[in-house]
Amino acid sequence: MEKMEHVLMSVTDISIIIFEYIGVAVILWAGIRGITHYVRRKEDARMVLARGLAAGLEFKMGSEILRTVIVRNFSEIGMVAGIILLRAVLAFLIHWEIRNEQ
């Protein structure tokens, strides 16, 4: 049983890191695309940036949800819940802005 827990912890740690890096990469890519669209005076610059930020936040939120698997005490749970709540609010606001732009 202890070995299975170790495997679960290892897989979860690796998955969290992968999701974090993907989220950062998506946000960076969206920022670069948003800047290039803005410089070229394209009308959809805000939409490109907003969609990319929303997608990146989804990956980052996924990593925080995975992090709940490995928390050991209630103070960590509260911190992870706060981060998830903050990212969910940010994602909601970005999706709301996207809907208003369309």
C-alpha cells in the first residue's frame, strides 16, 4: 500500500509540473500573439489575448486541482482552495469579457 501511495505521489507531482509548464507556455504564447496583433493594428488583439489567458488559466487551475491530491493538512487545503478560487474568478471574468466582445 505504501508503494502505491509513493507511485501516486510521484505521478501527481510530475503531472502538476507538466500542467504548470503548459499553462505558462500557453499564456506566453497568447501574450506574444496578442502583442503582434496589437502592433499590426488587428481588431481581434484583445480577443486573442483573452482566449489565450483563459486557456492558460485552465491548465494552471488543473494543476491546482491535482495538488489537492497530495495536501496533508488543513492549512494547505485552505491555501490551495484560495488559489483555485482566485483562478476560477479570473477565468470567469476573462470568459465574461470574451462574451461581451463577441
